[in-house]
Amino acid sequence: MEERKIGSLSVTVVGIGCNNFGARIDERRSEEVVNAALDVGINFFDTADMYANGKSEELLGRFLGRRRPDVVIASKFGQEMEGQGRGARPEYIRKAFDASLRRLKMDYIDLYQQHVPDPEVPIAETLGALSELVKAGKVREIGCSNFSAQQIREARVANASRPGSARFVSVQNEYSLLHREPEEEVLAECERQGMAFLPFFPLMSGLLTGKYRKGQPIPQGTRVAKFERYRKLLTEENLDKVEALTDFAESRGHKLLELAFSWLLAHGVVASVIAGATSAGQVRDNAAAASWQLTPDDLEEIDSLLRPGAGTTTKP
């Protein structure tokens, strides 16, 4: 599988989002997903301390075991963690990091990310604490998540005032064919600063897998079937766009899933597409989905399909 860079790290263009571990899927299936990822050549696993209240990190560390040197592990801090706290103050970062290492049963984390901005803490203080972890050899690179372009710029200014301090090498924000907010500013800022972009929710909570089609019942057992907050994504506009994108992909001998991955990877700033999986089959499908090389003409046509009103249908 192709690899791209996140700072000094080399990661596969498809990664595994581990937020399902210990939550939507049990230990047996979590192990199945980890093993399937390694079998197809995926080397990038993204977790966070708050996923399943620490269970995700614990399971990931257990199932990787001695294969740790062969993979790149990303984790995050800062969200509310029961019994531990939250935020980005230096003393909390050290506490959260040590707790993550214990759960992972590892002595370093490859990419340690600030999960959300903390308006109560100057970014320079946060970067100072993260730099100490890098200098100690406990973290290889640092990144941020859910940051705006302005917040990314503020971090760069803070670095400039602290020569030799570690800098964010990546930003992880939501991005997909149906959620294109990063195109407004964040992608361009990443390009200016030489940062990698890591899209989460690349499949828009399943809308871009092909499971949900206009005029068809919602498949039982899916997140959309179970939870109202996901059903809200099934708007008329989104379903029209899914139909248009499905037709585009199938007319070229591909699936909607392949289009979702390959479109993201057509953006050079995207280092790896992080997708959750609940089975070995999903892992294999995701890994295979990244091989379609879209042309500039393809990208232009996709943009035309996604313009407001372009995919709407007229009711009789």
C-alpha cells in the first residue's frame, strides 16, 4: 500500500480509526480488525484516551503486542476523560500521556494529538509541554485535531517565539465528499505550513458506503437505524448527492466507497484516510478502496455534481 508522510512518520494512505474498539464492537471483533489491518498492509492506527473511556487504547495495545515496531500509533488527549479530567494545561498533558502509555502498554507514542482546542490555555504552554515529551523520546511527532485555520496559525506564531520547540505536523478534522468545510481555509493553511491533513468521518457515518439509498429502507442494525443523530444526515440533499456520486462511480466500474477514499487521497495534503471498521471484511474493503486514481477531469465533474442543487430530483 502507498505510504505518505506525517512529519517524519511514514503511514499507509488508509488508516484504522479505533473509536469502535470496546464500544460498538467487543474484544473479539476488535482483535479481528487489528489483525485484518496488519494482514492487508495497513500500518496506521488512530485512537484517543476518551474512546470507550480508555478501553480502545487498552485493546489496541494488547492486540498489537510484539508487532508494535511495525506500526504507527496516534492517540489524543484533551477531551473529557472520566476520573482523569480534560484540557491542555501542561500538568494535565503529562498526566494524560502517562495514563495513555499505561493503557497501551507502550513506551512511546508516534503521533500525539491535541483532540480539541482549549481556549483557557495559551497554545504556547501546550506546545511547551508537548515539546518536552518529544525531547524525552516519548513522542515522535505532535498534531492537533478540530483546529481552525486561525488556531493553526496561532500555533505557528507560538512556535516562532520558542526556537527548537516541537510543532504540529498534522491536523485531523472532519472531511468527506459531503462535508467540505476544510476547503474553506484549513487545507490551504496545511499546504502553507507543510502539515499533513488527516480526515476523520471520511464516509460521513456510512452515507458514502452505498448502504443508504434514496427510496430504500434503512438497513437494520446500522448506526443510522439505531440513533436519531445519524438519521438526521439522511437529508434530501445528501441522498440526492449520494445517488449522483454512485452513478458517477458505477459508470466507471467502481463503487461509491472507492470514490469516497480516492477522492480524499487525490488531495496531496491528505496523508491517510482514517476510517473505522467493525469487521475484517470492512478493513479489506477500505484498503482496496484507495487504489482508484482520479483524473483532473474526474475531479471537476465530481465538483459539478456536488454544487448546490446539482443533484436534486424533481418530484412529479
